[in-house]
Amino acid sequence: MDTLSSIFLQKITPYKKKKILLAVSGGIDSVVLCHLFAKYQQCFSIAHVNYMLRGSSSEEDVHFVEQLAKVYAVNFYNKNYNVQAYASTHALSIQMAARKLRYQWFSSLLKSHCYTKIATAHHLNDSLETVLFNLAKGTGIAGLHGIVDHVSHHIIRPLSSVSRKTIDHYAQKNQLQWREDSSNKKTHYQRNFIRHQVIPSLKKINPSLESTFQHTLARLQDVEKIFQQKVGEVKKKYVKKKGGRYYIHWQSFQEMPGALTIAYEIVKVFGFSYKQLKNIGKRVPQTGRHWTSVAHTLWIDRGFWVIIPSIFFQSTSPLSITEQQTKIQYADQTWSFQQQHRIAGWRPSAGLWLDFSLLVFPLSLRSWKPGDYFYPLGMYQKKKISDFLIDQKVGLYEKKNTLVLLNRENHIIAVLNHRIDHRYRITDNTQYIYHIQAIESTSMLIS
């Protein structure tokens, strides 16, 4: 048995007799992958994407792959995408647009036809090109692991540890036919420039570049696992989520080796750059200082970084609430409003509790304004909400997002997340109660 077949069987054995969907372009790599699946009696089907970039050549690719499916007597799926138009509309490169479209379609096929995995023909040289591309553009540790050869998002890559040279040799030995994509030779594509210009130059320094890279890649992947384990430990210990906000206790781990890199791994999901994070990390922590990404704001507050969706700070018109409504979304927060009969032995739990008989609907929900006042529970004198929030040591970011609930007469009956007005409290005579509680958001979880 040749080396390529041996590697393939080792990778594919766990999926023997499972339904696998092969992503086939018609090029040498995917044709070899098809041959190996057919040779070792693996149950598979073929999917091909026509990006409509090369006119008649693209149509010929479709015909070639369809004929290949007929030769192997397997199911064939084809999808046409105007990738150029999609890339332009979504401000993506052609290659990124193509990648997004094909994996969306592959995933839909996997679900609708009950395939176990999607198999691609990525090989060792693809990983080498990816790492060099990421290094040139700037990358974190995840950009150095190449195209990993373990299962990821229902994708398997049986050829990921095989060099392009080995694949070429297998195709020639087995007299396989394939399609040559003329665009692969055009060096104005950045990946092609790396393939045809950068890698040949590097091989002048190290003729065994692919073999050396494979060993380096294995070590880098292990380093990433160790790093991600450490990131997970820091998240668990120092990152908390409350009411749609993330609290990162930066002060507690900022002296840890590699603290800023760990912090970046945590906050990059919110759109902050490493350059921003360096700027944040080197500043003297000053409460109220803040930075923004496209959709989020990071505030400094007494040793914490607090990350909040920017929509929290957008001006929102008052919202009317009827007696029948039980769930309200306002300024990216969700609230539950429930009326219930007061039973014997009742005790208040989480949330705010009001005497339902004192409410005059429709209620109104809005952000607090300067000059607003109420009678905090337990007090018989009115207090400005601005003073109340100061007394409660509410951070600047939370002050901007504090909501008040008003009766129809525009009396403030509650400061949400904080306290009700004393005049609307539950007494011994209360028969029906009104419960208000924030519903925890599950959006933008740090995974």
C-alpha cells in the first residue's frame, strides 16, 4: 500500500460506512480524494460549486465533476453562485466570498440529506500557504496552526498531512484526469503569489520545507491547545456575565505572563483589535475611560473592563406597555412583566414587586432623564434618580442605560434593576402583585 493510501485510511477509518459529502472542484486534489473514497468503498456523494468566474471553463468544470460522479455512481449536487456580485455587495474578497458561500451550502446539504461529515481535499501545502498568508497580514496564535487535520464544524480533511508532491505522484501513478484552473497561476491573487513566488524562494533556503513545516505545525497546534486551556481558566475565574454585560477583572490577572494576549483572545469576539487592547492595557486604569469597536463599548470601572453592546447607549423613544403584555424588549434588554395573585406565605424573590392595584395602564418604559425623581422603597421623601444612582455606586456605563418605569400619569414607579417607588410597595392589603424581572440575554456569549 502506498503512503498516501495508508494516511487516508488512518484518517477515514472512524467514518467507515458513514455518509460523507465530498467537496469537489475538479482539480487534482479533489479528484485524488474521490479516487481514494471510491477505492476503499467509502459511502460518499459529490458536491460542486460553480462561482461563474471563468465563463465556459466554469461550465466545463461542472460537466467534468458531474461525469466523475457518474463514473463512481454516486449522488451529484451542483450550485451556481455569482460570487463576484456577492463579494462586491458584502465588501469581501473573491476568495473569502467563495469560501463563505460554499460552506453555507455544504452545511445545508449536510443537514437536509443527513450526511455525517463534509470532506475537503486540503493538504499540507494549503496549511503552509495559510500560515504564511496570516503571518504577512498579522495574526494571533490561531493563525499559525494552518488548516487543522482534526474534525472541525463537521468537516474532515483526510489529506491534511499530505504534501502536494505526494498527491501529484498518486494522480500520475493512477492515471487520473483532472481540470486545471487557469486562475491558480495568476499571481495577483495573494495566495497564488505565496504559492508561486514565496514558497519556491523559501525552498532555496530549505529544500525540505514541507517536511520541516509539518513538524513545526504539530508543535504549534500543541502550543495552541495549551494556550486555549489557559485562556479557558482565565475566563472561568475572571470573566462574568450579567444582564447582557461582560465583566472582565483585568486587574486580577494583568501581571500574569502573556496577560494582554490572553485578554485579546477573550475580547476579540467583540470586535476589538490587538492594537486597541495594547492601548487599553498600558493606560492607567481610570474609571469612565472607554473604547469602542463596531458594535461594542469597553469601559474601565474600578479594576474591571466592562463590555456592553453599543446599542445600550442609543437614544430610544419611550415604550408603552399594556396590561396584557408579558415580555418586552427595549434597548437590547429583555424584561418579563407578570401579574399574579398573592397567596398566603408569599415572599419576594429576584426582581421588582409592585402592588398591581395601584398601577394605571398603559405603563411607559424609557431611559431616565436629569430632573427625574422617585420615592425609593423605604423612604418617604423624594430623591433625584441621579443622586440615587450615585449613592448606589452605579458605574457611568450603567447610568447611561438605566431605565425607569412610569404610570400613565408619568409618575416613576420603579428604577429597573434597582428599586421600586415606596408608594407602590406591596402591603398586607395587596391581593395582586406585579413582578418585573430582567431576562438574561444569551447573545454574544464568549465561548
